[in-house]
Amino acid sequence: MTVVLTGFAVLLFLIVVLRVPIAFAMGLVGFFGFAFLMGLDLNNVMDFRWRGALSMASNRVIDTVQNYGLSVIPLFVLMGNLVTRSGLAQELYHVSNAFLGHRKGGLSMATVVACGGFSAICGSSLATSATMGKVAMPPMRKYGYADSLATASIAAGGTLGILIPPSVILIIYGLLTESSIRELFAAGFIPGILGMLMYMVAVRYVVWRDPAAGPAGGKADWSERLRALKGVWGVLLLFTVVMGGIYLGIFTPTEAAGIGAGGAFVIALARRSLTLPTLFETLADTARTSAMLFAVVIGALIFSDFINRAGLPDMLLGFVTALDVAPIVVILAILAIYIVLGMVFESLSMILLTVPVFYPLVESMGFDLVWFGIVVVVVTEISLITPPVGMNVFVLSAVLRDVKTGTIFKGVTPFWCADIVRLALIVFIAQIALFLPEMLYH
């Protein structure tokens, strides 16, 4: 236990104090911790037992890079980048506004729906917040919306990107726990839609308390609504084919990602939004993002080998067994840890640091790892709008420099409460997450 605690202390020191990227920090601590556990002399670089740690680390690198299933990451990233380039955010907002904008708080509701749709395609919460901040904020200000409600609906709506499939975070969770990615995608759909609906309820609550915060906009007739839908039918069809194919077992997530990337390329060409320079920039951005994600996965796996060899999961199980409490109490304690960590760490860091520690314990208590994955992602979503380090809030604050960070944090409070209610529902009613996977695959 001392070795593990020392390893975590060193890891936090590297990340928080020295600002070492989490991928390298986890890799270094995992490598040297594994080497120490093998009993070698860390001062003697000629000790032949270094080979064990070197072999472990090199195998993790080689196996990860050569893993065919991991090609789903760059392909879905490319799909998201191409769709973003095609100007989808503007048109999704236009459609949502046509159907909802005439209600009190309707523009904020339209923003939440557009954020959900856009983030489902691009898969990035931060990109959704940054993009929708530019698209949705001007019309909401035009109709006199309070900055707190307008920015909060963008920041909260952006969090849906890491849950509604295809989600890179769910893919990484699946890799760390060896869970089925297609089952995780199916499990994330209903909680994602539930989140969207509860955010709309939060908007209604805000305008009920203060009608001036979200005045009604102009009402569009059905001809305008149908014209608006024409702008997004191609992307909606692509999303339906990609996710429908995965859910129905027609093709694997990797094949679906390839179809999605190819379809997004055709859509971008049809919209004439691609030139040779923008295509090169899109591919380069995809390569950078994919390399970063591969690096963090490799670092997390090396760190996971270290804590498993140190016996931390068995120690935690023994500790929990000695406490003699109900398994659900342990889950609630884990969620409390996540909420506290969410005040300090961003979402990917939290998952990489904690999932290798917690998932063996959760599995040993008899909980479904697919359900736990959705619970983890939902509580991680909450961290994106939790002060003092709500990443979506700070991204939005950087895009909208005339809005104070405190104003956004004040506005997201009802949305944060809605997230806590949704989390409680998923924890205590597991079928919310497991209904689709069980119906489709069992």
C-alpha cells in the first residue's frame, strides 16, 4: 500500500506542480513503480531485472498501436472534424430554433438540443462549447436573454458530447476495462437524451423564476421549419446509418467509424466547405488529437499494470469487505470522490486516474461494467461545469471575453442540479442505462 500511495503522490506532484502532461506522468510513474515492485535496484541501471519493466512498457506501446480496434478513435475524430468544418453547428441551431424559439426560454432550449446533436457528431464537449458559443450567443443576446442563462445553456449542453455516442471517452473506458464498445454506445443513448430533456426542464425553471431571463422569440411556420430541416438531413442520415448499424450489429464500431468518416467527407465536399488547405488542416488536427489520445491510453495502461501488480484492487476489496456495508454505499462513496476530483481535474484525467483503480472493485461486487461506465461518464460530465475547474465554463469564457466566469458558474447551477438528479436516477434505476444493450445484444 505504501508503494501505491507514494506512486499516486508522485503522479499528482508531476501533474499539478510540474505540469507534466498526464500521458507521460502516468507512464513514468507506472514504469518506475512496476520496476520497483520487481525488486530491482533503481540506482543500478545495469540490473537485468529492468528488462521486466521495459518489456511491460514496450508491449503496452506495441499492442496498443497495433490494435485494429483502436482505429475507431482517429476515424471518429476525423468524422467530427469534417462535420464541424461543414458548418453543421449553425444549421442545427437554426432547426432547433425554428421548432422551439417561440417559447419562453426557447432559444436556450434550442441551444441545448443543438449542442446535443452537434456534440453527438463531433464527440467533443469543449469543441461544442466553443463552437456553439459563437453560433448561439448572438441571437440570444438579440432577444434580450440574460447572459447567465444563455452561457449556461451552452456550457451545460456541451457536456453531452462525452456521453451521446459516438463518444471517445466511452471508447477509452471500454479499452481500459475491456468492455464492449457497442454496448457502451447503446447504454449511453437513453441517459444522453434524458440529460437533454432535463436541461430543458432546468431552462423552464429559470424562466419560471425570472421570465425576463429568457423572453420568447419569433414563431416560425411549418414551411420555415421544413426548409430548416433540409439543411441537416444529410448529417442526420449519416448519424442514423452509423449508430443504427452499430446498434443492429450490421457492422462493428470500427467499420461504422470508417463509414462515418467517409460520409462526413462526402457531406463536406457537397457543401463546398473543403479546400486543399482546410483539408490538410483537418487531417493534421485529427492526427494531433489521435496521437494525444493514443499517448494517454498507453500511459494509463502502463499505470494500470503498476497498480494491479501492487495489488491495489485486492486491497480495496479487502477494505470494503471489512467495512461490511452494502455495495451501493461503496458506489455512492466512489461517486463522491469523483465529484470532489471534478473540482480539480478535467474529465479525461479523472477517468484515466480512477477507472483502473475502481473498476476491478466494482466488478468484484457484482455490478455491470457497462452500467458503471455510463455512471462514470455522467459524473464526469458534471465535472465539466463544476467550479473551480469547469473546463466547459472556461472554454466558453475564453470565447466570450465580455462575460465573467462567475456569471457562467452562477447560471449553470440549475443545470448542475439537473445532472445530480439524472445521476441518481441512473445509479438507482440501472435499466435506464442497460435497457438498450440488453434488448439489442442479450
